[in-house]
Amino acid sequence: MAFVLVRYTVGDFQRWKTSFNDAYDMRKECGEKSCRVFRSSNDPNEVVIIHEWDSLSAARHFVRSRRMRQCMENAGVVGKPDTVFLKEISRPL
């Protein structure tokens, strides 16, 4: 399994949330297995997401895609996101 941790700021959280939910099927088609969404306790417009993907290559392809950039633009993401690609090395006991 591969994971992608993404952190960014949005202009309007409700607008972003609607757009993010609308993109569910697209993310699944591209290989996303699941995701968890977090909102900063200090800034309600700061979002952190941990996506689980089929593979690291599928995750990288999606993150670099025009589709993803367009979704983020439509959702009101401000600035460039911080993105970290993670490869699972072990599962907790």
C-alpha cells in the first residue's frame, strides 16, 4: 500500500468539502482505496488528508494529473499544497 499526505489551505471550507466529495468516484477510478480528512484546530481553512492508494505509481500519477489540479482549483485551494508520498513498511500489532 501507498499513502499520500496532503496539506493545504482552502478559501472556503464548505465549498472545498462539496468539491472533494463530488470527486469521490474520480479518485476511486484512479486507484484511491480510502482517505481520512482532518481540519486544523488552529485554522478552520487548513485541511490535511491522508489518502490510501493501490500503488505509489498510481498516487503519483493522480497527484501530478491535470484532473487533480483542476479539481483543486475548482474547490478553492489556495497556494501550492504540501504533498508527501509514503510507503508503508509495517502494520501496527
